[in-house]
Amino acid sequence: MVVGPAFDRRACLRAVGSLGLASLSGCAAGGPDPGPDSDPALSVPALSVPSAALTDEPVRVVAENLEPGAPVTLRATARSRDGAEWVSRAAFEADEDGVLAVPERTPLGGTYDRADAMGPFWSMRPADAPDGPLPPGARFTPPEGAYDVTLAVERGGETLAEATTTRLLFEPEIESHSLGVGLVGRFFVPPGDDSVPAVVHLHGAGGRPHLATGRLLASRGIATLTLQYFGAPDPIPDTLAEVPVEYVERAISWLLERDRVAGPTVGLFGFSRGGSLALLAASRSDAVGAVVGWVPSGLVWEGLGHGRAPAGTSAWSVGGDPVPYLELAEADPGPPPTPALPYYEPALAGATDAELDAAAIAVEEADAPVYLVSATDDRRWPSTAFCERARERLDAADYAHEYRHDRHEGAGHYLRLPYLPTPGISRDRYNAYGGTPAANARASASAWSETLAFLRRSLSA
């Protein structure tokens, strides 16, 4: 069964949210109703999947009325923003009742290798590179707003059943606002009029706000200011060098003045270098009620200039003065795609205790719960070692709030929104990030789920 073009994605999303798993025909125009008196002997293979769901929502894919014990292949297909086709495949055998419930079944072969409800989604690869290493720069970038995934059950080259589900990147009714004078970024607000928790999200060394993250957080009930802190015209620096921590504090104050924001505190959520900035700002502000760092460092490092060359000064400043920092090591990482570990690991190993103490972020001076996420195969910097240092400081201080460090084995630096295809994010044309597609998919899904729960819990207290 194929979904026709005439259906209301927003209505489907609301239906999925309230009812859970639904047959695709429930949201499709003109879907047939077999009725209670239909003859089971006349049944044909059918594929059931929600018509629409937010991208962070796992879905249940079930095929029925198959020949018991028959070998079948589940194929998933989507198109990225550039129009390229991405495909996953997984081989199964129908059970004795002729049913294939994807979440409970381990594939016999294919693009993923363990029971996983969302394996068909995150394991998609470019259709023109079904096996082996991907072409440099191959990465699934979803179209704006939503993308369709078509699932098909096949046997011997014949399609037995087919269905399409829409993966929404955000709730269409969220609001988007520009910021006040002196701040760069966007402000995303959940639908409705109720007061809601709020966070400032801080991007990494890429220098661009993570708008998709802000939109999805707002879709999940958390107002989000996606703040750009370097890489644009005044009032922010051109490069990641001596970025004023006071700029984040100004963003916190702006956020607390919004009518929809349920004060008296807001959260800080940072990725990579932005995670370090979140920890640093939280150590200085009583207005922070939760702090999240994805692959951050608990140490202050030298900033980056144009072309990501060492800046010769700290990444951050306070009161116009550079925050004490560790210098990056001199390194020649070789031809791209290159890791950045050679700039950090030797510098960390060669630093004296006094240098480490001076560059350490005083996370224990924050007055908020802390949640840290690291990846053990991080090729940009050793995020697991960095997070452990921060955790040890909290241990030593007998920290009064909840704190936690989740380390994700085999995952790399590039954590992203859940269930988007992960083949290709271990590296791009220029940078190595690390991790395998499966480990990166598991880390992204877990980190996102735990972050949502942590922010809701911490900011509602």
C-alpha cells in the first residue's frame, strides 16, 4: 500500500502522537477498510508503520500476512536534500504466523546487524555506494522540514507490500523569532500559550547555530535560543578566539525576559567547544538551572583562527582578558580527512599540574545539575578523558546537584539528531570524526533521549 499525496502531515503527526502505531491507511486519503467480515483467506501481505512522526521518535514497522518462514528483504529508501537516493536493506524470515515485527528481529544480513526498531532508518547508505567505504563527503542531509521514507517488503525481486512514513524534523506550529540587538541566532518556541522551560544552545567550532536542534527541542516543549557566538559580523568575533563569556550571560538574561519562559533559571546545552563554553558560563551564573555538554572539554583550550589555525590566545575571555588555557600542540596530521587528536593529546600529556589546574573549568562552582556525554572513538579531541576530568572535580567537591557522565563506546565526535542516516558522518572531505555507523546511531539516540529527560527534570524542579 502506498500513501497518496493528499494527506495532512500535521493531522497525521497528532494522530500518531496520541495513538502510537497505526496502519498507513489511517492517514491516507481513500484508504480501504476491509471491514470486520473480510475473509482471512483473501488477505494479502501488508506493511504497517505510522504515517508521520517527529524524527526523534522510534516507530514500529510490522509486516503481516507473509508466507510463514519465507525469506524476505525489508528495503527503506529516502532522498537527501540534494536529491540523492539513500537505501537500507535487511534480510529476515517471516515467523510461523507470517509476521515480521522489525523491532524484535535480528537481520540475517544487510546494512545493520542487531534487533533495532530504527535500523532501517539510520543504516541507509547512498544507493550508488551500497557496500564498502563511502565517497568523500557523502552524508545524508534531510530536506527542510520533513522527508519521506518508503519501506518495502520484497521477495525474489517482487514487492509484496509497501508503505511510506514521513519523518518530521520539527512540529510545524513552533514559532521562530529573531533575537534582540546585540545577539545573533534564532529563538524557537513551542506552540501554545503556556510557560515552558528554556535553554540556550551553543554550537561547536563549525561556527553556525544548530537550528535543527533548536527546532526539535521546541517541538518537545523546550523553548530554545540557538546562539551564534563567533563567525558573523559584530557584535561577535570573526573567529573562535577570546569569545566573551559575558555574551552568553547576556543571552541568558534575554531569555529570562521572554513571556513564555518559565524562570527563574534556564538551561545551557553545548556541543563540543560550545559544551566547554556552557560549563564555563554555568560556573559563573546563578541563572543556570541545568547544563548539558555533548563531547565537551572541561579544560579551556587555545582558540582557532581563520582556517582553524591556532589562534595564539584563549578561546574565551572574561572582563576583556583571555581565560587561562592550554596551547595546542604543533602537529602535521597528514592529508585530509584528518583527525584533530594530534593537536590535543600531546598537549594534554605534556602539561604540568599547574597548567592543568589553571586551564580547568571550575564546574564545581556551578549551581545546577550537570550532564556530560562523551564518545570513546572521538577523533576531534579526547572527549571521554575531558569529561572524566570534569566529573572528578565534581566528585572531589562533593557536588550538591545531580551530575552524570555517559560515555558511548565506539562512537565518534559527530553526534546528531536521532535516527538520521549515520553512514558518512565518521568523516567528511576534510575532517575525521570517528565512530562506526551503528555506534554513532546508538550514541545519538541515547544522548538525545537522556538530554530531553534531564532538561525537563532539572528545569521543572
